[in-house]
Amino acid sequence: MESLVSEAFWRGRRVFLTGHTGFKGSWLALWLHAMGARVTGFALPAEPVSLFNQAGIGDLVEHVEGDIRDLAAVEAAMSAAAPSVVLHLAAQPLVRRSYIEPVETYATNVQGTVHVLDACRRVSGLEAIVCVTSDKCYENREWVWPYREDDPMGGYDPYSSSKGAAELVAAAYRRSYFGKAPGPRLATVRAGNVIGGGDWAEDRLVPDIVRALLGGSLPQIRAPQSVRPWQHVLEALSGYLLVAERLAGGVAGVDSGWNFGPSESDARPVSWIADRLVAAWSGAAPGTGWQDVSGGEAVHEARLLRLDCAKARTDLGWRTALTLHDALGMIVEWHKAVCAGADARAVTMAQLADYRERCAALALSPGALSGGGWSSATTCVVQPPTLPGMAGKVATIRPRASKSR
């Protein structure tokens, strides 16, 4: 049975949200506000062009500008907020930037996580901590099998390894300080590549395409054959909120790691996304609306990454309510509406309301919408990505009880 995010749980609840000026944090701040939560946001100043500024989110939450690399600032803000739930999203989130700024990346993603978790130790009445890492936290072997929550942490590049290290930090804090009554409980959450309206980050596929289309130029695509688990930002956020609710409710086993990714058919190559997004925007034929710039010097980026979300489906009742086609349509709708003068907050809140209606419909009739999540059956067939040397291959996903690959 589908589990819905509980508005009653969040109404009036004090929430400390790091990273609320970022793309995901802005969507989450709006959702929490819509449910009546009392949100204190702690983050670096927003970029001039950002969903945070476009939607006026600073008017809806207690907005505190600060750096999670500053332990004293984190402690002061968290103490003043006196939260019952902490949602830690603040991060340096870009793979390519991590190659240029590795020290900043580790300081933010690893030491910043230490600061947030250590500040949580001194908050009276805190019930739940959700630490957001990334699907890239896993030791990626570039194989067709999706990664499970108990697979090894790792990471080739500074960003990915910083997220793997953040997972290790969270595990150590969980074992050493949290989970003992009456103290808080801690979980980590790992989402696929989230997309949605209002994302303006550099070196991300969808924002790069949108900027090019708005500027009347041809989008440039670096790695058209790379496969990612694409999903709308609201799908991941629904998982985060469900985990927080279960932690606060004392549900056994929730204080662990969780994957939140799309249905298996929505793990698609970059070229597929580019074709559909450009076609939805301008009607260009597949392969004609963007330029392949994958040649020449390039930093290493994973070519194949998928998530196994059977645990979230089975233990949380989490499901996806949107297909990838839905998500791309929502992105085009959002950007065209806002660029035409529509109020960004109103457009965002309308999409949030529509998403919640879809989730409610799915709860009433599980087969009515996209089923979502990776199959928890003993084996299933996966359509292999189009990568050199892999054409025509088929893989089976082994049961969760099996530790071997």
C-alpha cells in the first residue's frame, strides 16, 4: 500500500532545514510551508537567479544565512530554532566543480556534515535527523545492476567520495550518539539525479539545456550515452519526508540508509533526456536539437549508475507517482510559464498540489499510475544501456538476500 506524506505530522512542527536556498531545498521549504511546518532555513546566500529568489521563499521561512563549515554558526542557529526534525541538504552538489574545488567540496560535504550532526547532539527535544547524501556515494563499478543500501561506499571523484565519506560519518554518529531513547534517530537518504523546474545550477544537464533553449542556442551535451536514474525532485523529497516521519514515530529499522530512485524504465541515457526535453520545448526531431561535445579533454564522470529501491518500496510504502515523461513535461511547463511572466511560487505550488493529488490517487488505486521503484522480485530483466561493448546484453537482478554479484 502506498504511504502518503502526512500533513498532520508536519503541521506546526519545528524543522531545521539546511541548504534551503538550493534547488532541492527550495522545493522542500515550499512543501513544508504548505503543510504548516515552522521552518528555519540555514544556508549560504542564494544565487541571484534561483528558485529561492524567484519564489520568494525567504518570506515564508525563518531565513538564516550561514555556512555549515562554521560549527559555532550552525550550533547557534540550531539552538535558536529548537527543532524536532533536522533535514540536512546543504552541500557542494556538483561533480565537475569538485575537480576544481576539492578542498571546499570535502570541507562542505564531510566536515559540514560533522558540524550539523554534532550540533544535533545538543538540541533538546530533537526526534529525527535526515542526512541527504547522493546516489554517487557508492563505489561505482559501472555495471548494470542497481546499487543496494548495503553496497560499499566509495567514489571516483572528489564529489562522489565526499558523499561516501559523509555516509561513513553519519553511520559513526548514529552508532555513537543517536538512536538511544529519548534522543533523536538518524537516517541517510540517497536519491538519483533529481530534475525539476527552477534548477539553474551550472554543469547540470537539464539547466544547461533550458538555458540554451531560452537563449536561442543549441544545447551542448557532454556525455550522451551516460545512464542516470532520473526523477522529479518531488519524488525524492517525498521519500525524505516519509523517513523523517518514521524516525520520529520510532519505527524500528528506519535509522539506516535509504535509496530513492525512479522506475527501472526511467534510468535513461543523457541523449534520451536531451531528445525529449528539446522536442517538448521546440518540436525538434530526435538527435537534431542538440550538439554532441563529448570529444576532447573531459574529467571522469560515471557512465552508468542505477539504484535498487526495493527497501523503500517494501518497508516505507514509497512509490513514484510520476513517469520521466511527466517530469520533463513539468519542467517545460514551469520554465515556459515563469519566463512568460507567471508567478514562480504559484507555478511551483500548483505542481506540488498536482503531485500530491497523484500520490493520493496512487494510494487509493496502486495500479492507476506509474508503479515506480525497482522490482523486489527474485529476478527481473533490465534493458541494458547503450554503451560500447554492451549492446544486446541482458542482466538479472539477484534477490536482496544475496550478497554476491
